[in-house]
Amino acid sequence: MGYAQLVSEELPEPWHDTGSELDLAAASVRADRADTQAMVEALAMRLEEALPRIATVKRRRVGGFRSKRSEVERIAVELGDERFELAASAGSAQCLRTKVVRGIALKREEVPIDAWVRELVDAVVADAAVGERARSVLEGLVL
């Protein structure tokens, strides 16, 4: 058995892990600050793929009436009592993190985009861990 085969069998594939996918998106945010709109598009696509039930992406048409081209206008992700929002316009992005309790926004804070992505990744990973623990406890009750 060769080294490459041994390593590939022992190590999990990182691209199947939601946290790893979002970490890659965070890395691309840091590496790609010059082109904000392209970065926002890539982040929106990654979030739609990784978190289809909790990530909402709103797009607007650009280029005229018959144009099929669109760009990301807003990204929103709701995780428990936190809401992460990114509003993109004219090559810039405004990122907000909001504390929500019973549907009421208690604290809204604007954060830099790299911190926003990092905090979003941390919240998604924490939420997935809680969900996994709850699932295993419920399976223990049923079985």
C-alpha cells in the first residue's frame, strides 16, 4: 500500500465538512479583498450550497431590461438568536451581526467583512455541534 493511498484512506475529505467549506470561503475573503463583488458572489454561492435552509441570498438584475446577469444584493443567515447580514452595493459590503430574541432585534453591530465571515463560520460550526449532540440524544431515546 502506497503512502498516498494510506493517507487518503485515513484522512476525511475536508470538502464534505460544512465548517471546512466555510473556512475556505473565509480564506478567500481575506485573499480577495480587492474585488469585493466577486468575493460576495463566491461567498453567496458557497453559503447557498452549504446552508440551503438557513442562508438566504437576494439578487438584483444588472445590465438592463433583457439582461440575464444578476449580482448579490443581500445575504442573510439566521442561526438561533443571531442574524448575520451582508448588504452589497457599488463594490462595497456592509456586514451586520444582530442579536435577536423572540423576533426582536436587541443589538445590531456592524463588523468588518473578515470578522463577519469568521464569526459566521464559528456560529455554524457551533450550531452543527449542538444539532449533532441533540440528534444522538434523541436516537438514544428512540432506540
